[in-house]
Amino acid sequence: MNFRPGSVAPIASLALAALFTAPTAQAQDDAEELAKKLSNPVAAMISVPFQYNYDHRYGTDDSGHKNVLNVQPVVPIELNAEWNVISRTIVPIVSQTNIQPGTSQTGLGDITQSLFFSPKAPGPGGLIWGVGPAFYLPTGTDSALSARKWGAGPTFVLLKQDGPWTYGMLANHIWAGGVDANRPAISNTFLQPFLSYTTKDAWTYGINTESTYDWKNKQWSVPLNLTVGKLIKVGKQPISLTGGLRYWAESPDSGPKDLGFRFVVTFLFPK
């Protein structure tokens, strides 16, 4: 790129200088607090994560692979002076090959919608919690991307934030049936224990599993996720950038194997 002397280059230099100016102590505290809120699934803050996941070695011949972009808006709704409802939605956009041998599909998957009723103030011992219903919606645009079942069940989250540490558990159970009688019913338990550490300069190091037990087929899917994230600001917009690896400790014979990876861009909208 060529710059005309005396015009764009000085402006670019000033912009770069502003970008790399050391943040103030107050700005660091604010960034750390936002990063910690992002580690809390029922924080009273609007956030919109775009979570990309890649996994491979599906199927008995290990030739299948899948790309999933989960759009996961989190929206708090104030009920009264003491309670919030936290809406968490997962909208999967999927591109996959050889999950069903010899075929490829791209489109929308089935949506999961959770609603957590959560007190605004932490409970005894600083415990933060939320409980409510979860719904499974057969929105998949292709039969290979959808279970073709309506589902619902309970969900809860319990966590504690102690200094830089956040640790807890998110779980749900979904029973699903109807729509397509030729498809098997669903009875799945999802367990997500999580642990993260947030530094003063808003780096977050995390580990979790997103394990699912399929009660109908009596089998586990257990991915272990290791992630590193950093909260930045673009102008006045706070954005979290997170990347990491996952290892499939357990999966069905037709499921993914070995390593996958994840990258997440999250837009935060604090009050």
C-alpha cells in the first residue's frame, strides 16, 4: 500500500500510537471484570458469541469431518429487583462431509433454547445459580442435520467466582419425540463442568468438558476443551477472542476422534 506524504501516513501513525498506548489501571479493572462476567453463564450482560468448531475422523473409516458455527446470543431479562431470566440460545450452522458416508450437507441445525431464572445477588458462600427449562427445536434444514424431534427438559447452572477463579457446572436433560416417527426418541444428559482463571490484563485460561450421555444408546460423548481468551476493545466495543484445542476422550463409533479445535469471537454489550 502506498501513502501520500503528509496525508494518510500521519493519521495512521496516530491511530497506531493510540492502539498501543498502555491502558489505565481503571481500564484494566473494567476489562478484567468484563472477562470474568463472560465466564459466568448467567451474568446480567448481553453477549453474542460466534463459536466455530472443527472435528474430524467421524465414522468407521475415519473420513468424516464437520464444521459448526454456533451463534449463541445471551440476553438477560429483568423480572424485578431480585430476579433475572437469562436467555441462552444455540443456533448451529453446519457444514459436514461423510458423516453419512458419501454425502455432504450444509445448513441450519437444530436450535437449543435455555431460560435460567437467576437471583441478581449471589447466595450463601458467594454461590451463583440459575434454573429453568431447556427446549430442543427441530429447525434443521436437512434431514442429516436434524433429529426431527421436539424436545424439552430441565437445565441448571451453579458456579462460584473467587478472585481470578471461576468454577462450576452447567447441565441439562432433554427428552424429545414426535415429528418423525421413523427417527428414534431422544433422552440425553448434558454435563459441562468448567474452570477458568482470569488475569488482571483480561486474559482467560479455561478448561471444561461438554459431555453428553445418550440414555437410549447407552454411550458417552466426552470432549475436553482447553482454551485461551483475551478481551480487547475495538473503538468502544469490547470483544473477546478465544481459541483452543479439544480432545475427544470418548465418543460413539460413528463420532469424532482425536483432536479438534475451536475459535470464538464474542461481542459484549455491558450496561
